[in-house]
Amino acid sequence: MKPFSHLALSKEMITNLVALRYDVMTPIQEAAIPVILQGKDLLAQAKTGSGKTAAFGVGVLERLDPARLGTRCLVLCPVRELSEQVAGELRRIARFKDNVKVQCITGGVPVRRQERSLSHPPHIIVGTPGRILKLVGRGSLTVADLETVVIDEADRMLDMGFEEEMTAILDLLPVKRQTLCFSATFPEEIRNLGKRLLNAPREISAETFHDPGAIEQHFFEVIPKDKFKVLLGILAHHAPESAVVFCNTKDTCRQVSERLREQGLRSLALNGDLEQFERTETLIRFANGSCNILVATDVAARGLDIKSLDAVINYDIPFETETYVHRIGRTGRAGRKGLAFSLVRPREAFRLEAVNEFLKRDFVMEMPGPELDRDDADMDPQMATLSIGGGRKDKIGPGDLLGALTARGGLDGSEVGKIDRLEKITYCAVDRNALQRAVRVLSDSTIKGRRIKVRSHDD
């Protein structure tokens, strides 16, 4: 793998990438960035976690002139969480240039507030198709100056029924533009989309699947009534610090999560019935280490990007082989080893055959061994989450909370974890042993001259 200095990038960009610990390029970055710098359209196949955000981020930001007013780049993402992750990463990469504004525009936020912020157009907008189209239709978002549009996770966008909105947006954009389309898979629908919306695109595919040795995969033959018992055995025997359990339906997702909680395990369900604030809170609690088992459906988990996930467990093996690959691809990243387990009913053996054919492997069905005949999983997470009634709108920053907890409250800095600040609420992870002290300190403190409401999520 080559360093970023191998590319024709500015000295300032290289210095910033080194500071961000981008030491060498991933395959997708090495293949995509030169094409983007040339201003050509791109149809790129790359798995989640391959570094594609930095691939288009480096290319787009290197070409961006902050002195030119108006929105120059639009990034379309399938879900709010992915939009926020992409916007955050672009801001980090943009640090080498002064006055570059990146704004996230998604549902779940009042339209009028977004319209006010768009009165001073950002250079880059990252958002979901529905809200972007709505703001363009209201005349609040001007697209006349756009030079580049990025379609991120295009296959998921189509799966979620966004093709009509996506096409409507692109039809409103300047004909003379650069279009970059990234997708984990290349089904016929994506190729057709590329033919319609892109201009003579360069097509690249870079390491679509993980290194075969990065993920240890097992397929257990299990009759339905024994599934939960085998799941407990896997958790007890392997004790992953973090695990996602995938189910094919919302009902199964809820039932499995509830049964895990009955066993004393800290589990949260992520399915399509959750309100947006519930979904956001669930993902924050999982990402900050205060919940270590997330039970999810595929639709709800789109956009989920946990950098250090120890295990993926397919409580239900998915119907499509590419979905299987996408699920397990969330573990075994960044040089870490990952575990993937699938519970397969005898009549579903043909699905394993499809996986073997797709991955060119020779996995076999296994019977659960005696090591899995246990239900004593000890997976109590180290952290717990506090929610504080105040966020960006109230000018409450991470430093305010950290100062209150350490300087005034006597907590050690190592006992305070990830702080996630939203518009009206802030989530703070603290060591579980310091939880009650933290609640007491914040309840007795004033921040920005006012008392704040504190709630403990220790369930």
C-alpha cells in the first residue's frame, strides 16, 4: 500500500492526513482519488469500512476553492446516522483549508431551522434524499453552483426505495458536474443507474470483500427451538466485548433482545419501529460501550459503522448472500480479527452452499459443541450512559461536561468516555463504577449559568 504523498495532493492536505493517522492509502483510496482529481465520473465498488469516505473526501476537498461562494458538493446518504458520520469525517479532512463549511441536512430536525442555516450556503452538504429534495423544492437549498455530487451506499439507497427521490434530485443539478457513485455491491440496478446518471464513468472495484483470514466464520446447524440456547452459549463461551445479533424480522429482533435482558445481559433492539430519537440513542449507547449487544434487523442497521466490533451473530441467516457478506463485514476491520456465527436450520443448508459459491470457500455445517452448552455469559460493559438536558443549541460543549465531572466532581479523566452532543441533548459515557458519583455531581452543578437535568441509562 502506498502513502498519500504518492498522489498529487497539496502539502497542507498531506500534513493534515498524517496528523489524522492516515498513514497509507486503502485500495479504494488508491484507485478512486486520482480519478476524482481528474474531474471524471466514477462508479466504485467498495465495502463498508474500506475508507471510501476519505476517498471521495480527499478528492473533493483538494479541488474545492473555499473562496467561491455557494454549495459546491452534495453527498447523498441513505440514513441520518451515516450522513452525520460522513459529515464529521469530511470536517476532519477539511481542517487543512480555512473557512470550509460542511453541513448535515437530514430528517428529524425542524425544516425551518435548517432553512435558516442555509441562508449562508455551506460549501458541502451531506444529507438524506427526502429532506434534500424537500428543501430544494421549497427554494431554500440552491443547487445551481454544484460541481460534484456523491451517491454513498447506492445499493442501500435503492433497497430503501430512494431511487425516485435520488433521480429527481440529480435531474435538478447542473448538467456539467462530476458524479461519484459508491456501492458495496454491483447489482444490475446499480449499473443501470450508472448508465442513466453518470457521464462515461470510470468503473473500479477495490477489495470488495474482507481478507478471508480476518473473519473466523462458523455455521451451526440448529433447530428453531434451540436457537436462543445456542446464542447464549456463543456469548458465554466467546464473551465478545461488542456483538451485533442480526434477525430477519422486527418481531424476532424484539423477542431476542427481551430474552437477553431477562438473562441479565445489557441488550438493545434496533428495528424499524423505533422513533428517530430512540434509534439515535440506541446507536450512541452501543458505540460508547455502555451496551455491548445490539439486536438488529438489516434495514435498521443500515449506516451502522462501529469501528471495533468483535462479533456478528446471524440469529437468522439472511435470504440474500450479499446481505450475509454485508453483515459480517462489520467485524474484522482495521487489522483486527473478527468472529461471525450463523444459526442455520437444517432446511436452510442451501444458503450455506450459496455463501460458499459466492465467496469461493468451503465452509461446512457444524453441530454446536459442548463448549456452547452454557448460559453464564458475563458481559457487563465497563461504561454507562448519562443524558444531559442541553446540547449545541444551549452552547453546552464536551469541555463543559468534562470540566464539571473532573475539576468539580473528582472523577478521573479515564472514567469519562465518549461524549456525543446533539441539538438539545448530550450523551456522556462514564465508568459504571463512577455512575452515581457522576449523576450527583452534574445534578448539583450549573453549566453555562443554569442547572441541568441528568438521567442515567443503566438498564
